Amino acid sequence: MQAISVICMNLKSVPGRLAATLVAVIGIAGVVMVLVATLAMSQGFKAALNVAGAADVAVIVRGGSSGELASTLLSAEAKVIEDAPGIARDASGPLVSPEAYVLVDLPMRGSGTAANVPFRGVGPRAMALRSHFKLVSGRLFRPGLDEVIVGRGAASQFRGIQVGQPVRFGAKQWDVVGVFEDQGSVTESEVWTDVHVLQASYRRGSSLQSVRAQLLAPQATERLMQALMTDPRVNVTVATEKAFYSEQSRALVTLVTTLGSAIAFIMGIGAVFGAVNTMYAAVAARTREIATLRALGFGGGAVLASVLVEAALIGIAGGVLGGLLAYVGFDGYRASTLNFQTFSQLTFAFRVTPAVLGTGIVYAVALGLVGGLWPGYRAAHMSVTAGLRSL
Amino acid sequence: MTPALVEVRGLRKEYRRGTEVVPVLDGLDLDIASGDYLALMGPSGSGKSTLLNLLGGLDQPTAGSIRVAGVAIEGLSSNELASWRARHVGFIFQMYNLLPVLTARQNVELPLLLTRASQAERQRRAEAALSLVGLADRANHKPGELSGGQEQRVGIARAIVTDPDLLLCDEPTGDLDRKSGDQILDLFDALNREAGKTIIMVTHDPRAAARARRILYLDKGALVREER
């Protein structure tokens, strides 16, 4: 009862020290905004890779390859893969897409600097293997022609790849004929053409970088893996798309999350000092009030609780404000970065999810409480007689 | 003979200023009967406010004992003292020390928040105390909307609302004009004579001290004279 009373009295006095309170709120909001933006970026990566990564699609690359870029499969190997057990089939045959993969230079929209963009040659079943694939403008490329379609992410991040415009990379000029989306997945960072056109254009003969295969069920991975790993005609590594992309981006996601958390932690230390300062000012402004309450018989615990509740509320206000600013400023914002595991640009959209916002607010409350702890302790243990003499 | 409400024996209080020890009270003995009205006078630094703070359990003595209504308060912990103060002592301060964000009634209700009284009971008792000091019509006013004399009367209502054994007043008229000061002293007279409250008042004002039944003079931490 006494704690609630002191808390209410304390909160009623906040308008009298609004400026200092707002400074602390804004300080914490800044930290939370950075934290939420960083986590939203990390979420964006994960989402881009999770959407692309189906559990019932296998990616087959050369044995021991860390990614598609370092992989080479011969067309004979692709034939063996097509006939392997566990792969779904329909009236047109096995649901597989032999794919060639190179990196091309395209200027980034913002800086104009050249960036490595994945250029993928795909088989006619490639679209069926990406369940979220959707053409959003133009049309599909025609097999055998120097035509490309570009992912929505690539179209927004790189110059010169608009529908209807020619673009030059490699030794050729290409016609951009369509834009596709894939629910924000990593695939949207790519440019696609017919696999045979790409092989010819880059003098790759009939070699491929990977084969994608629709599995009968996620459980069929083991069967396919077993069959291919023991087949002396091929030397391949089999993984589900989900596992493949997860491995491809693990270092980048870890780096971003670690760096972001470290930055938020360092900024958090600054924000804690701000909160400490504010709570000290709050306690100083109320020294005589607190001493009077103590003289009347209110316990130190009630005083400590009142300071901590105010600090926590400052944290919540800062957290909500920071989260809101991050949401308005970053949610859906498209960006790209170099995935140094694949040496290619990865486009993604920041995702300020409820979980990310929740993390930001919890962090803000923690900052407020840490900031309020020492001033609150001091207030609860200050000399009553000295407090009563203060002006 | 009326039994002593307050018994002080060999009371010593020293403060430390760096390595220097500053004695403030030096082996003081004092008895205060229930229903007494005592004024403590003396020059600045004589130890009167320190004595008042020790009697009210706001500070701990360096040595000696203080018994109030049979309770040896020098042995109580900080939280025990807070609880004891809430039940037995009413404080009246020179600067009133009202909480500016609360109305007069809410200020008076404050000590009752530490009791088991219901909200209705708290409100009834706060209004009764305000009526007693003549401020029933100012119950919903905040301290900033009251005169100094009115604020001090709210302070008195707050001090008496729990019906404590002891009223401790630190320069209660020190910040008031003569007329308001006289009204406050009239209230103390009434509380002492009609309600039987034991009052200990620190004052520099001889006119205020003259209202008390006893005047004790302190100098350099010792009782040097008593007038009745």
C-alpha cells in the first residue's frame, strides 16, 4: 500500500521535471532504435533465406563445395541426379532444375559502385521449384534468347536493369523482359536466364553449378543423399534448400547480430548514464519530499520502488518511441550487402517484427532499471535529517 | 507524579567531519511527562534540533538511551524506527514539508496510508483533522494555493491525524508572520490543554516559547537552564 502511494506521488511529480525525463526517454529511444534496426536487418536476412529455403527441395552441388560458386557438375552427373530416388516426378519428367551460376558486375543505385550480382541460368522447371515465385511485371525470358528476368530486390538495388532496357554484362547485351518476386527471399537478389544461354555466353560448355530437385517429401532427403553419396558416377553434396541457405548466410547473420548487439550494448552504457543522471536529478528534486515521507514513517523500500517504477516507465516510453521510430524508418526498407560467403550481393528488406520490438522494449526497461537502481538505493538510504534540511 | 512519557539518559551525539569528531550533545538527561508542553531554546548549534531528531527517531544517538512510552528507540533498526514513527510521533516542520502534488486532504491522509484504515476511514479522519485546524473548506486545495499559515495548519493536521503520543515541532512559527504564528501557537495550546497532546517545540522565538509549560535552554550540547 505504502509503495503504491509513494509511486503515485512520484509519478504525479514527473510533469515538474519533464525536460530531464524527456532527455532520458529520447536517449533510450535512440539506443532502442539502433538495436531494433539492427535486429530488423538480421531478421530481414533470416527471412530472405528462410523463404528461399524449402525443406522439400534439395540443392545438389559438387562434393566438398562450400557453395554454388565453387561447384562444378557435369551434365552426365546431372542426368544421374535426375534419375535418383526420392525426387518428385510429373508427366513432364523429374522435377529438377539444372542451374548455372556466375557473378556479374552491376552498379549500385545509391553509390554507383560495382557490386557482384548473382546471374543464374535455370532450367524450365525452376519456377515450379520455387513455390513463392511470381512474375510481377513483363514476361518470362524465352529459352535460347539473350533475355533475362530480374528479382525485385535486384531491380531496386542496381542500376540499368529495368524492364524494356538492354543491359550489358559478360560479353553480351541482354534484354530485361520481366521482374519477379519470391516473397522477399534471397532469390530476389538474382538475375535469371535460360541455363543453356548462360552456359554458352560464359563458355561453360555443359557444366553446371548446381541441380535443384523437388523431393517427394522432406524425409526423402536422406534417401536421395544415401543414393547419390554411394553412387560412384557422381561426387556431390546434397542438402535441403533450407540447410543450404542457412549455411550460406550463417557467418553474415552472426556478424550482423553480434555487431548490432555490441553497438546496442555500447550505446546502452551511454543511455544508462543518461538514465542514472535523470534519476539522480529526480531524486535530488524530491530530496525533501522523500525525507518527509521517511520521517512520516514510509519505508526505504517504498522509496526505492518509486524510483525504479519511474525509471522503468522512462524505459518503456523510450522503448516504445525507439521501436516506433525504427518501425516507421526501417520496416520494409530494402537494402543489400555483400554476403562474403558467396561473394555476392544479398538484397533483403528490414523486418521490424513484434518479437524485435519486444526485444527492444525489454532492453529499454532494463536500461531504465539499471539507471534507476543506484539513485533509488541512495534515495532509500539517505539521511532523513539531512534530507529535511535540503532546499 | 505523572509518569514520564520520554526518558533520556546519558544521551550523546557526535558527528564526524573528516577525521574531526564534533560533539553535539554531551551526556544529556531529560524526563518529559505525558501531556507536557516543552520548548527547547538555545543558540544555533546548541543541539536542540539534534535532540528533537533523536527524540523523534530520525537519527541514532552515539551513546545513551531514549525511552518513549516504554520503548527503547535507540536499539531499533531503520525500518523499525520508521514504523515506530508512523505510530507514535507527529512531526511539524518549519517549512511545512507538504507534498506539492497532493491536495491538503491527501497530505493529511499520508500517515494514515501506513495504517490499516480503509479509504473512507482515512478520508473521514483527514477531514476531521482539517476541521480541527479550521481548514475544512480548503481540503481540495494544493499547498501552492494556500498561505504559509494555512500550509502550517495542514502540517499540524497531518501530524495529529494518527493521534500520536508525541508532537515534535521544529521552529513551527519560524517562517510565519506574527498573526499566523499566533494562530499556530493557539492551536498547540488547544492540542495540549484539550487533547492532552505532549508537545516538544524547538524555537528561537521567546514569544512562542512563552506559550509552553516548560522552557529548556541548551548550550553546547548540555541543558543549562529550565524555566516553568
